[in-house]
Amino acid sequence: MNIQRPLYLQKLINRKHNGMIKIITGLRRSGKSHLLFQLYKDHLLQQGVLLNHIIAIDLEDYNQSTLHQPKNLLKHIDSQINSQDWYYIFIDEVQHLKQFEDVLNTLLKRGNLDVYVTGSNARFLSKDVVTTFRGRGDEIHIHPFSFQEFASAKSNTPYQELLREYMIYGGLPQLCAFTTEEQKESYLKALFTETYLKDIRERYNILDDGDMEELIDIIASSIGSMQNPLKLQNTFKSVKQSNITSDTIKRYLDHLQDAFLIEKSLRFDIKGKRYISTPQKYYFEDLGLRNARLNFRQFEPTHLLENMLYNELRTRGFSVDVGQVITHQKDEKGVSQRQTLEVDFVCNRGNKRCYIQSAYSMPSYDKIQQELKSLMHIHDNFIKVIVTADLTPTHYMDNGVLVINLQDFLTKEDSLPL
């Protein structure tokens, strides 16, 4: 099944011949190799690039295992270059290449080579890229399928059925090949344990990861809740009788983020225009992996909707923070009381911003007022939005707040009028 990913394909096209190493990062099994070796290769061929000018190397292919040695790989590439025309070098799973930093820098110095690499998330991370190539690496981070990409593979399926499946099993591309729930569940559970956790253990030499696995369960169970290492340390001590420290918890959280399993959303004081270091929220990169971790037994639509909206916004290129608004209200005695209101998402992209509340349903006037409360205390001119799974048509309220129904938000690229 050849599902198009125009957003990421265009990012590669825009970076062609930019004199940098294009480095595709992302969660394992999120489609990095398919993007490069099929979609981008097809694009180059359609643009008139000769097939023998695309040198593709898969370092996970046993038949190419000799190319793990730097001299062998460079010799292999040199043997196929016979002109000063452009050649396109694709290297998949580059972490298997010994001294890959030196090899890539060597290739970079050759004027007619356009170099693209992918790497497994737990061994070839964006942090490593920044450190190693010092401004000569251009990262393209890809996510699992967005809802729109997922829907394109199931064009004849009703929206509500698609939404249910996506919220339960997520958007990893391989799932589109499975036809039964048992296959999907088995795949996700095995992937979490045998691939992601194994990668983390090996990379960071973690011998006893019981506390780390407990931490993953806590984060998975509390999507949308504020967390910080000290609070989590107290939870471990009181509930698990564990002596794990806040420093160890922070280190484990960093490992999970480096593996692209979870993302951290910082708290932003909207009126004070400053970031607050703790607490933060954590969201799963893929809902199916989150649900698999909890054995598909904890399905809360409100929290899953919030996580899904976060992922969609990140895919659209927004940086996403958790907003807070400090207000002062007088009680019945006339005493001023400080109150902290939360905005689910403060979304920034360039000089554009919007504020978004996630509301699975707004069945009553009181619920509507609850969702509006924090937005109405933001006194700037950026757009304010409520995304709801209700069937209500997308519309503007009298106060200027835009209410977008979930189907419009997920399926229309221009659903946010920025």
C-alpha cells in the first residue's frame, strides 16, 4: 500500500541541493524509510534523475552488511560515480555504519553528492545530530500517520468508524495492512516491548527497568495531567514503595522523549509571557502505543482527544505549550482570590499564534462557559478556538471564539484560519 505523505515529501524537496546532510528522524516504524526510498525516490525519477544516480544503501539488509565498514561504504559509493552530475545518496539505518559521523562529513565535502540518511530513534537522535554536525545537518522529523493520512488508506470507511479505530490503534503505517483487532493489538504490544523498550535499555545500559516501566504506565494513565519529577517520586514512594529519586525519574523521562515515544509540553504564562519549568504535560507520539501499554483497558475519550489534537498540531508544524492565565476574583466577602486557569494549547508557528481548548462534548450552557472561561481572560488579538467532538457545525460565537467540530479540524487543512 503506497500511501502518499505530501507534507514530508515537500520538506525533502525543499531541501534538495542545500549543501547539508538531510537527516530523517522519528519514532521507529513511523515511515522514515518509505518516505525516502519510495516516495522521494519516485519524485526524483519523475524529475528526470537517472536511476543509476540514486545510490540507495540499506544497512539493515544482511546482503549489505559489509558496508558497515567506512572504507567499504565509501568505496561502494565511489564505484558508482562516473561524472560531475548530481548523485543522490540514501543511507537507511545509518547507526549501523561505524564512524558514521566521519563518513557523512567526508561525503558532505564532495560537491556533487546530495546526502540523505535515516536512523533508528533510540540510536540516532536529534540531540546527536545537533552535536555531531554543528549546523551541517538538516533534520526532518516525521510523525506517525495524521488522521487525514490514515483516512486516505481507508477511503470507503465512514468517519465515525475511522475516528474510533484511529483513537484506539493510532497511526503507525504497518497497521493499515492488518484486518483484525487481534493482529493490531499484538503488533503494538510487541513493538512497544521488543523494539522501543529494548532500544532504550541497550542505548542507556539499563539493567533493571522495572521503575521505568512503572513510570511509562503512570504517564500513559494520566494524559492531560500536570507532572513533575518530584511529584512522581512521591507517587512511587507512597504507592509502589520505591526509593527511586526525582533525578532518575527525570532521566527516564528524557530517555522516553529521546526515543520519540512521548513529548513534553511546557507551561506558558500567557499574561506574564514567560515559561514555567514545572510542572509539564506529557503526550504520547502515537495513541495506539499508549493504549497498548495499558492493554487497551483505559479508554477515556476526553484525554485521548486532547492527545490526538496535540499530535495533529505538532504534525502541522506548531510548537505547542500548555497555557495558564492568572486572574484575581473577589469572593462573597470581597476578598481578592488568585486563580489559575488553564488553556489546553498555546500554538505558535512563526509569528502566528492561536489558543485552543479541547472539549470532547459541550452538552450544556455551564460546560460551554467552563471551556470559555480561560479564553475570555486572554486580552490579545490572537484567534481563540474550541475543538469539540460534538456534531455542531463549525461556527463563530458572539464573543469571537471559533468552535470547530472535530471532523472539520482533522480533515480540512485550512481548519485553523491563521
